[in-house]
Amino acid sequence: MRISDIEVSKVREISREPQDQLTDVETPVYDPAQDRELVQQVTQSISEMGDREDMIASLKARIEAGEYNPSGDDIADTMIRRAIADRIR
């Protein structure tokens, strides 16, 4: 990728501008303990939800009847979503 002279001059102009505009910005406060508590609360809530018995029964019936034929895209999408969800935990 090539950078044009115009783009370089724009960057130079920006870098010469006074930086005191940034002094009014507050630094966000990060509290790992608070995040840990939130993650624990959400995880606990999810684990208490339980399985959706009606959905499981419906899927079992469709599988046994041979009517459940997910596409490869559906399977791949579900696998990727599950992998991402597992990393979040």
C-alpha cells in the first residue's frame, strides 16, 4: 500500500496541532474485581436457567423422524459461536 504526499501532509498537520484538547478527557476507571463479580453473576444466572425441555423434545422428534437436516453452514456457524462463547467463560 502506498501513502500519498497529501496523506503524509495531513498527518503532519495533525501532529503539529496543540494536544491540550485531550486534557479534558477523563480516563475510564477499570476495576477488575467489579468485572469479575459481573461475570460470576451472569454465569450463575445462565447456569440456573436450565434446558428448554420443549425445544429438546422437538429436536429429538425431528431427528428420529429424519426431518432434521441442518446445512453445513448452520453446523459451522454453531461450532464457531460455541467456541467463542467458551473462550468468554
